[in-house]
Amino acid sequence: MIKEIVKDEAFLRVPSENADAEDIPALDDLRDTLRANEWRCVGMAGNMIGVRKRMIVFVENGKIEEMFNPVLLKRDGAYQTEEGCLSLIGKRTVKRYNSIKVRWQTRDMKPRIRTFSGFTAQIIQHEMDHLDGIVI
């Protein structure tokens, strides 16, 4: 189900709790909401639809990918960039890393580890900031 985008910064500043298999319906809502906003958005975190669970979805090579409980294991190649967000007005300057290694769980709660680079890495970092209550 497509959900409304949360714009309340006080809500967005609260860190999210770990997600589990009971949160799959919320993950599906997050996926549906990203799909509905794909023309203006490349990633979303659970709190953006009012769910304070550690889940993100993002577009990679035209496909929507999903992660439960992502953890940043390694980062390399710091740079400054400007980012916008559906939940916020305007753009802000942020520090990102060109290459990141992430551990997460699939919707089947299976562990995964992978290195991401470039724009996909930037998207994941932005959404993980949401999970940590960081409002850019």
C-alpha cells in the first residue's frame, strides 16, 4: 500500500529499531511507496512512511532492492555532495563514501554482505542515516 511521506523532523530524528519477519508487510508498503515515487526518488527508509524499523529500499540498475537491519562494515573514498530528500525541503551538503561494505538481512532474514560503490553506495548511506535518526 502506498503511504504518505513523513515530513516531521522530530519523528525522523528518532533512531529506528531492528526489523524482523513480522515487519514484511511494512517493507512491502515501503516498496510500494518508493515505486509510486520513483520518478522523484531513488531510495526510502522505514521512518519515511511512519515505521521506525531498520528497513530500506532503493533502486539499483532499475530494480528495487530491499534491506532489513543494514550495518555499515567498511567505507572508503570520502567526498562531499549535495542531497535532497522527499521528507525535507531543499538540499544539504553531506559527507559520503564512494565504496561501502554492508551487512544486512533479506526479507527471509538471511544474512548478506556486499560492497557497493558509486551512486548506489550514496543512496544506501542516505537511507541508513534515516535509520539512525540523522536528518541531513
